[in-house]
Amino acid sequence: MSTWIWITLGTVVVGLVAGTSLRPKGLSHAIKTARRTGDLSAIVGHIEHLPEAARPTTWDNAIGQLWRAYERETAARLVIEAGLRSDAEIVQYWIRQVMEVEPEIAMAVFTPEFLNSCFNPSVASSMGRCGSCGCG
């Protein structure tokens, strides 16, 4: 009887270990990867798999983490990804933030096409970080 208990327990442990190794790594791992390699695909993929209602806050969180880590060019590139995929008002905040705080990066990263299609100056000027328009 005790042999079956050990076999069952071993099977459960193996299943848990396998399940943990197959589980998506999450946003923090994706951000670490982006900081190390510049590749944004893990962040974008993570956000795209979230429910629609959770995406604006997660775009804000991801961009903000890169921004605060002084990965400003990477953050600006992520703003483009967010702008192409989301009409969340927080994206307007980040476009304006990059243009005002890091104008050289904005000029190098934000194409005229991106700004024409994704930037709404009236929305951007009407809101703070989480001001009147909120964070999403």
C-alpha cells in the first residue's frame, strides 16, 4: 500500500514541476527580457493574451517600468506597440511624456505615420499620469 502512496505522490510532484515550467513567465520576466535584449515580443504577447479590460493598465505598467529603469528608447518603442494595438487614453499620456521628456528619442522612434494615426494631442494635453481621463 505504501508503494502506491509514493508512486501517487511522485506523480503529483512531477506534474507540479512540469506545470510550473510550462506556465507563462509573466510580465516581469518579459520586461527583464526586453531590457536585456530589446525584444518587445514577450511583453506584447503577454498583454495581448490578457482580457481587454486589463490591457490599458498593463501597457501603462510595462511602459512605466521601462521608463523608470531609464530604458527610454525601449519604452518609446513599446509606446508604439501599445498605440498600434490600443486606443487606451494612457497611451496618449506616454506619447506626450516621451515627446516632452525625451524629444531626441521621440524624433528617432516615433514616425510621422505613427503620430498621425495614433497621437491625439487634445486627449494627451487633457490628462495627467492618472488624471481626469484615468489610466485606461
